[in-house]
Amino acid sequence: MMTGRGSSAVAGGLARHIPVLVRSALDLLGVRDGGVYIDGTFGAGGYTSAILAAAATQVIGIDRDQTAVANGMDLVQSANGRLTLIEERFSALDAMAEKFGHASVDGVVLDIGVSSMQLDQAARGFSFRHDGPLDMRMSGEGPSAADVVAQAPERELADIIFQLGEERHSRAVARAIVAARRTARIESTAALAEIVGGVVHARPGAIHPATRTFQALRMFVNEELPELASGLAAAERILKPGGRLVVVSFHSLEDRLVKTFLTERSRTASVSRHQPDIVGPQPTFRLLTKRPVVADEAEVAGNPRARSAKLRAAERNDAPPRAEDSDRLLPPLPSLADIVKDT
């Protein structure tokens, strides 16, 4: 079953694999016999399973986490040739579809964020409630969170924590991290959580003081917002006219990016407000959700994590895709490569 992803409020705890907004996602995808669909965030295979069960479809499942791909092989076998599962970033979903013989597809679904499977494994370093190495890499490749914490200059570290974690004490947190790393490299989740807890004091009943800092580091290490922006553009390129894009997100940064992308892609833009008669690129999508779809009371009661989920959807038209302009959608932060060198 598909896990709820991305909920920062559970960044340190165990969670069951419970689908979030799957029924709404299927309805908006318009799954039909003969259709080809991309599940860009395969995870535990919940959306893929639902799409395969809904009609005689083909599904391309993508996940950068090799553990998720390995665990999905049983579903590949049971799908009898209807499921192709690939270890890759979903920003390459158009290239992957073309590689496996599909010049266009009927639908793309993305469930953004970290999965509870990843949170539950202390060795992956996503959680601070069970001590483990300060890793946080979804793919297991590239710089880790420990590398970022060790090398990021104090100002840039504060910016990362503020922009991606929305932590108002970001400067104090960065200052405390830099002071602590002068003594010894910060290698464990427990060590980082203790440092953050020393300067961020949560009220009773509030989220753990380290939640926002861990969220920020995870998003930065995995380049989650650039990946999302590029993935949306890739979906625009690969969807056929009438194809559907469905995105489920779990916090404001992701939802804001999805909303901005779909709003801009669904309206005609003038080249300049000083020359409104000069028309810019034509719309490439038609909005299917004016407001985000959210979980009802029954779903939230059965899965509290669903409370923060927001689903947005749009339908592709026959206008040519626009040039990718993802940098404009992103907060002003240095790249991971600029921060961490020689790892």
C-alpha cells in the first residue's frame, strides 16, 4: 500500500503504510482500459496497484530508492507484464517513458515527500527518534546530511533551514551546529537533534524541536524542490492531449510550487504588463481542481497523516510544452554541489 509521504509532523516516528487520497487520485486520473500511466513516486506501490486494478492498463513505476524498487518486484511479477519498475528520479519520467517505447502517456501521478518506510528505518537517517547515521539520502548516493552539516557555511546553513524548514530560529540553529562541529563531526541523528533541541524549545504538545531542521536538511540533500519542478515540466512534455497530471503534496512549500506551476500553465500570459496585447505562450493545461482536494473526516480519522495532504490535478491540452523554467519557481538557495565538495 502507498504510504503517506512528506508529513513533517511525523518526521521522527513510526507510521503504517496507509494510502492517502487514492480514490480521488484515481478519479482525477480518469484511468481507462488501454491507458499508459506513470507512477513517478512508486514507494510501496499503492497508486500503482490501484491503477492496475482499476482497468487493463500499463504502468511505469519510478523510484530513486533502490529498496523500494527491490520490494516492488513481487508486484512486477504479479502484474504479468503490465508494470515496468525503474530505479530513477521522477524528473526523468519523460525520458524513461520514451526509453520503454511510449512517446506519450495518459496520466502521471506524483506523491511528494519522504515515505514512512524511509522514516521507519533508523539506518537511513531520516528519523531523530531512533538514533542512526545522519544520512537522509533517498537514493543512497551523493552527499549526506552529515556532509551538509559539516561543510555548509553558517549563513548558508541558516538559509537552508529557514527556507526549506520554515524554522524561525534558523540562525540560532545554524550557529549551534557550527559551534558543535568545531569539536567533532556531527554523525548521528540523535546528536543533531540534541543540538537543535538546545536552542529551539517547543511548547507542550507541539512538534519536536528538531522537526523543521530535519525536514530542511532532507529536502536539501535530496534536492526535492528542484526535482519536483523538473518533474512537473517532464510531465508536461510526456502527457498526450487529454492526459491527466495528479500531484499529492504534504506541506506548503511543495503545494505552493505545484499550484504556481499549474496556475501559470493553465492561463495565457502576456509578454509584458506594459504591452498586454502581445500574447505569450499558450496554456498547456486545464485545471481540474480550482482548490486542492483534501481528505475527509473519515480518512483523517483512519490516517491522521492525511490531514496535511493536498491534491491538485490538471488536464493536458495540445499546446506545445513550454521551456523548463524551474529555477524561477525555487527559493533562492545554493546548490548541493556548491555546498558539499569532494564527497
